[in-house]
Amino acid sequence: MTAVGEVYIDISVVLGQSTMPIHQLLKMGRGAVIELDAKESEPVTILANGRPIARGEVVVSGEHIAVSVTELFFGKNR
């Protein structure tokens, strides 16, 4: 066993943002589309426990979708 043990980190990727009234969100059903403020070619932000740690780009290969890390923010104030 290592000195650190087990560490759990929640990783999220922000593809874009959208603003809408809650009543509109509640009316949405399965398959609804939410328009984001980003283009598909724009970089995405990678969060660890809600804090930005990196930037990347979305990569699609067949049926798989992944994020390729292009920049790390370690040591930077972000």
C-alpha cells in the first residue's frame, strides 16, 4: 500500500455553456438538444473536483469519444 492510499477525484469536461429559464429545462425530455456557446473546434476545459486543471480537444474515433489533453494548468493561476 502506498503512503497516499486511495484518492477519489471527480473529472468533468466543459464543452460549452448555455443559459435558460428553469421552467424551460424542466419541460425538456429525453433527446432534447441544448445549444451551447462553443463551436466543435474550440478547446474544452477539463476540471478536477470543479477546478480547471487542463485544456483539451474532443476526439471521435468510431463509436468512442475521448478528450486529448493539449495544455496542463499545473502551477498556473486559473
